[in-house]
Amino acid sequence: MSSFYNKRYFSEIFSVLIIIIFSIALQFYQLKTQSMQLGIDWLFHYNRFYDTAMQIKNFDFQPYISIYGFQQSGRIINVIYGPVFAYLNGFLLIILGSWYKYQLFTNFLITFLSASSMYLLLKRFAIRTSISLPLSLMYSSLYIVQAWAIKEYFNSWGSFIIPIGIISGIQLLENRKKINIFLLTFVISVAVQVHMLTALLLVILFAIFFIIALFIREDRLDMFKRVVISALFTILLTANVWYPLIDLYSKNNLLRPFVNMDMSSDAVGLQFENLLSAGQTVSFLPMSLLLLFGLQLLLVVFNKIKSTIPRLLTIISFILLILSSKIIDWTGLAERVPLVTIIQFPWRLLTPAVCLLMLAFAFTWENTLSEGLNGKKNLKKMAMPIILTLLLIGSTGVSLALSRQASDIWSSDRVVQSKNKTTFSTTDPDELRASFDSTSDLYAPFELMNKSTPDYLPLKYASLMDEDDFYSYKEYENVAISNPLLKVVEKEQKDGKLLISFNSDDKEEVLLPFVVYKDTVVKYNGKEVSHKDLNLNNIGAPQFEVGKEKNQFEISYKVPKLYFAALFTTILSWFALIILGLKNIKIFKKGK
């Protein structure tokens, strides 16, 4: 029992408590004002999680089409966008019972997990607590992490995965040390289940490490075998994501998510700016990070570092910083090489750059301390924690200022931060705020506010994506948001099916308020209707001639049997990985 209270465990317990307190403190303004912080993407992601929450609550599962969220339009989102994580968020929403509590908890969670994962990364390489703790807190306070709390940018969830991924990736650079297949597999698999672009960033990082390892490792063949085994195992662990992707894209002309051709506007400017007056929180590098990059550059230039790893990490972090910045003509590059638009926003590359920078900085400083400098080792030992604390105060101040700004918007007549492509049923700010009350139904905000985000809609022709006069946002709005038929329809959900009914005074052709994919099954008054008889418009919504009086539509999805096989494979593989993980409990200890 006494060993539990020794200096080492006290340090770790103290650090966890500080991270918890810090994660709560960053929500000071939201707690003080009891406000929601509704950014650009809240409607998209909250619809996703409402859909899964209602499936769980009603025990009415439909893995493919949305029958509760997204205007009950039968569109496909969650099955190819982090399905497991979507259901976890849905479960959280049910437990917490209100959007305010859900937002507070997830904001806390993302800060806590990000700080904890950075702390684990630094401790894995024996960085002392006086350095690793302020760096971890600073990381979690940065906009790349807090973007979920402030604007509901989903890539922020990847911020807790990337530090653990770096632990795994650096294994490749450690000569004569066996690569931990469990950790390598676990990190990528979790990333795929949460956010595909985070997984892509990790794959890019691993590819860089792998290429370097080919030159510095002696056991190249063993390394290659372990990486291949990990890749194969990862495919099994994420089969529930890959199979629907392949199945849907092979059968439908799915509309790509937002394609950002003006990528330079979302790259990082490498200069000092006033964060709040700049208008865009990703338009420059925060002062705390700019100073940290500068400090690391000085340490590398003026200190003889014996270890290869900190030098490599520094080089890679600076390359990623440059790639995330306006130094690169991203807009011109996107025009010449459209494939680069897959990352959408260049500032996303800043997250792995910062993670590598912090580890390289901590490595370098530990090396400097171990060698001393003209008998001034103790002075240096005290100086750096003070410098890092000052940088932490700066980054925390910026985060709190942004949170206050978001809370002020909620309290104003504006209520939401962005009204772009959003349709409002009322302009009364009090009514909009009241829809989030704990006494209101979880669906209440969606009755007043809708955004016509068109991702993954089934296009009639693939070429529509490249046509200048095709406006997918407006097309979807006409179908599912402002469709006149919505004034008279009644919608129900039963046995994974969407039921739509309405009365018509005359026999007429109407635009039905749902979309149809290749395997969507549509029944009209009890009889299945062939797709060729539906006369689908540009985004897969049926133009259909209805009869007089009662009209009933039943929309379901013919879920492929291979999907259930893929899902079973994923579940079985995760059980196997957990068993393997029990044998790797010490993966975060140095040298293990």
C-alpha cells in the first residue's frame, strides 16, 4: 500500500487531478452563462447523434439510412462516418438528457483526453512532470483541440488519438526494439472508427516514419512483417466501415463532402495577429506555438544533440508546419492536383506538427539538462517550467476569450455563430434558446433550425458534381426543408423503417421529402415501387404522382448480408485485440 503513495505515483495522481481541474476551468464562461456554443458544424453532427440516440432509445436500429435525424429524409451519413463513435455519442446524449449537458461533457472529455494522451506521449519517453504537464495542458488548450467546443469541428476529436499514434509510430525509429503490433493496430483502428481524416493523417505520419526506419533499422524484414500484420488486422477491426464505403460508392453516385478549392484561406499564417479581431481562428499561428517553435529551433541549433530521434521529430514537425501554412499555394495546388482537397483545410496538418514539436522540444530539453551548461543545470531546470507556464497562460487566455465570445453570441439576438445555408422557422432569439432547455424535446432545435448540408446524397449523374449550375445545398433544401409537402405530412419510425403519410385533395405529382439510394426500398400504399417508376431528381428525391385522399409511403433499406458479416468480423476482431492488449499493459513504460 505504501508504494501507492510514493513520489512517482503522487506525481501521476497530481497530474491527472490538474488535468481534470483544467478541463473544467476551460468551460468557465459556458458554465457561468449556462450557454450553448453553436458553431458552424453543430447542426450536422448533432443530427447524426440524435439519430443514433433515438435508435438506441427506441431499440429501433437502422444502420444505413437516417430515419430520426436529418429531417427524416432517409439519407445515409453515419454508416460511413464513424459509425461506432456516432452510437457512443448517441448513448451519451440519452444518458445526459439535454444538449447543454451533452455539450459540457463532450467539451470536458475532449480536453481531458487530449491532455492525457499528450501526457502519456511525453511520459512514455521519460519526460519529467515539470515539463510534460504544462506542455500537455497547453496542447489541450489550443484551438486545434478546442475547435469542437467552440465550433463543433469534428477533427478535434482526432487530437486525442494523434499523440498515442506518435507513440506507436516512433517505435519504427527505435532500432532493435520490437514493434508493438497491438498499439500500432489499436491506434489506426480507433482513428478509422472516429474520424477518417485523422486516420489519414496518422497513415501519412507512419509512412514517413517507415521510410526513415528503412535506413536506420537493422531488422527491416521483421519490421515489415509486423507492419503488414498490423495493417491486415486493422482491416478486420474496421470492416464495419470499409464494407459500407465500398458497397455504397460502387452502387451510387455519392456526393462528395465539401470540396474546398480556396484552401489557402484555411491555411495557417506564420505571423503574430490578434486572435479575436482576425475573424478566423485558423488564419495565423497562436503566439504560444510560434514561440515554442522558435525555442525549439534555438535549442536544436545551439545544442549538440546526441540522439537522432529529436532531430528527426523537429524536422518533420517543421515540414508539417510549413505544409499547414500559407507559404504553400494551396489554392493553386488544389487546381492542379484536385486529390489534395481531400484534407479540406490545411490547418489540420498543424495537429501532428504540434504533437511532434512538443515531443521534440521535451526530448531536446531533457538532453540539455542531462549535459548541463557550465554548472548552471539547476538554473536551467527551473527556467523552462516557468517559461512553459507563461506560454500555457497565454494559450489558455486565448481559449477562454474564444469561449467567452461564443457564449456572448448565444446571449445575443444572433444565438448561433453562423447562419450560412441555415433555414430558420423563427427569428425570435428567446424561442431559439428555449429549444435547448432541458425540459424541451431533443428534437426541438431541429424544428426551428435546419442546415442543408448535402454530403453523401445520391446524385442522378456523377458529372453533376462538376457542374457550375448545380447547387446541391439548394436542391436538398427544396426536398427536405422547404418542401411544401412537409406542411401536411406525418412521419413515423417503426422497425427500422420510415413511414410517411399525407392526404391529397387531387391526383397530382409531388416532390417527396426523402432521397432514394440503390438499395432503398420504397412502398406506396403497401406495394413496392420500382426505382424506374419513381422519377428521381438530381439528388435522388422522387417526383411521384399521388392519388386522391390517403397516401402512405414506407421507406426502408435492404441492408446487405455482407454488412452483418463485416460487423461480426469487427466485433470478433476487437475481442481478439483486447485479449492481445492485456499482454501489453506496460506499453507506455519506457523501453517496453
